[in-house]
Amino acid sequence: MKLNSIGLSTEKSEVLSEDLNGLLASFQRYYQNLRGIHWNIKGKRFFDLHLKFEELYTDANIKVDEIAERILTLGGVPYHTFEDYIEKSKVPLGKNVTQDENAIRLIVDSLKELLLIERRILEVSGEANDEGTNSMVSGFITEQEKTVWMMKAWLAEEI
């Protein structure tokens, strides 16, 4: 088995890079959705939601960078075109979302897709003995599950 410079299988690192690129594409769409709802939200909850959406898109932007850097660490090349993001993203597209409940549902639906991708990555990274990817993705999952719980509480819905 051929190992890369960080001691992981090059073959498994390539698979992980591809999976992480799918996560990157989905996070980019999630980020852009958050920007859109931040800019376009209307109604009596505007002030609270506007700030919350800014918090979420700032966090998503940081995660995009972390994912891209992990892909590079594994020897891959991160996606960096809108064409790739559109083609590979699993997150729903949020267009002209202005109402509070629709915005929160878009976030919950997006996080559900991200969590599915991340859990698949955890399986692959576990098999590859890739603690770096495991650690990064585990942290994402913990934060996103809490955000889903909070958003569902806001919607007055069960998790």
C-alpha cells in the first residue's frame, strides 16, 4: 500500500478528497443560501433572524475553508468553480426566500443533507484511519445537530 506524506493510503485519501469535495460543494450552496436569506428576510422577526443568519453564514464560510484545506492536506484539489458547486451539491437551492418559516425550513433541510454527507465521510475516514478528517467532520456534526434542534424548537416541531 502506497502512503502519502501524512501516512495515509493514497488510494483512500483520493476517495476522501472526492467525498470532501462533495461536502465542499454542498457547503458552498448552503453558505450562499444563508447569504440570500440574510439579505432578503422580511417580517417582524427580521432583526433577530438577520443576525442569526449572519452568524450561520460566517460559520459556514469558515467551514468551507477548513474543508478545502483538508482536501489539500490529503493531496486533492478542492472544487473552486460555481459549475462544480451546482453540479455536485446535495443541498436544496433556496431562491427568493423571504419568509421566516421558509428560511428556517431551508436551513433544517440543508443541514440534514450536510449531515448525511458527513456521516458517509466519517465511515470512509474511519476505515482509512484518518483522524484529521474524522475530527473535523465530527465537530461539524455536533454543531449542526444542535443547530437543527434549535431550528426545530423555533418552528415548534419535534426533532
